[in-house]
Amino acid sequence: MLKDARVSTDQAGNPAVNFELTSEGAEIFGEATNKMIGKRLAIVLDGKVMSAPVIRSRITSSGQITGRFTTEEANDLAVVLRAGALPAPVEIIEETIIGPTLGKESIDKTLTAGIVSFVLVGLFMIFRYAVSGFIAVVALLFNLMLLWVTMLLFDITLTLPGIAGIILNIGMGVDGNVVIFERIKEELKNGKTLRVAIEEGFKRGFNAVFDSHITVIIAALALLEFGNAPLKGFAATLSIGTFINLFTAVFLTKMLLDLVLGGKKHFKYAV
């Protein structure tokens, strides 16, 4: 019935839509509009009213739709007139539910990576720092437990990026200990007793450990605020884990070292 529809302008120079009808359409439309003068005629696409102009006169072979259109709105209306409704309704032919096997496989691999990283980091710390390294591993276990409890308390969903954040925390969890233990070694080489070396090592290493953790927390909070959903999962575990790392590296490890080695002036495998 409709032959064509194009954007044009009305007598005032405003955007309008000109349309042409076939001979069959002109006859039907002329008869219909003759009865609807002064009434609105809705232009509907798939059940939605796109426009409802008032019929000013009988329309046969061609007509013009005017109104307060922008050029874009006039163009959209012309497209609607040319395109018409969808030729057929959309029907669901088949619906299949696919289990999250790929997601489960990814999570399993990530958890395996986390366990392996924990074991390797633990072995390195014990090999490199002996008794102090073992204490650092105990503190790291406490760190992970605190992180898990915090996530449960705040109802934080553990996502794949979140697991990656926890794995990163495993390395960062002993990073502060490495800085402090190296300080303790320096004090021992300078002839200090073990007890004095531990006190000086924590005292002189605190600023470096504190600053490194604060910079990570700032970056994590920025991701938490402006990142998308996966990044927010990563940032959540990273920021919480870093706060806990600061506590375990500076306070918990110090307490355990004082408990195990604090009463000794010298101990061969202390650090």
C-alpha cells in the first residue's frame, strides 16, 4: 500500500515526512481518511504508537505528516513507515540450558594455582628465613582465615577475579615480612643481640611496609569505585587482604617472634 516515505520540509521550513501510496492504497486510504477528518490516525509499529497526526483532509495518492519534529525524529518516522511491522512474530523454537562447566573449570584451576602459590611461597620463606620464615607462613594462614571471615561477614561474593586478588595477597602477605626480616639480618650482622635486632628490624622496616601497603589500598579503592563488576570483585579482596596483611606483617608476626625467639640472645636458625 505504501510506495515510499521520505523526509522533507513543510511550508514553514520545518522537518516533515512526505509519503506516497500505491493505487490500491490510495483508494483505501482516501476512503478511510475521508471519514476521519479532524481525528487522529495512529502510526503503530509492533504494538507501539510511533506517531498520531491529525487528519486535516482526505488523503489519496500522497500526503505529508507535519508536527514539531526534529530532523532525526522525522527520519525515524520515515524509516518506520518504509519498514512497517516485522513480517512474522518471533517464536522460541528451542531453549537449551548449558551448565557452567567452563566457569567451574576456571575456578578449579584458579584455586589450584592459589594452593600451589601458597605452598611455594611458604617453602621459600622457610628456606630463606628459617624459623622466622615459618612464623611468617603461620601469620599468612591467619591472614587468609581473617580474609575469609571478613568476606562472610560482609556477604562478599567470591568471583574469579576475587580469587585472583586473594592469590596476589598471598605474595603480598609475606612481602612486608621480607622487608622486616632483611632489616633484622642487617642488625644481627652489626653485632646486635637477637632480641634487639628484632626490635630494630620492625622499627626501621615499618615505614617501608606501611607505605607500600597504603599505595596498594589506594589503587584498590579506586578500582572499587570506578571499575566494572569483575574489577570490583578483584578490588574487594585486594583491599581487604591488604588491610589484613598490614596487621599480620607488622603486629602478628612481631608478637609470634617475641613469643618464640624474644627470650633468646642468639639463635642459629632464627632468621
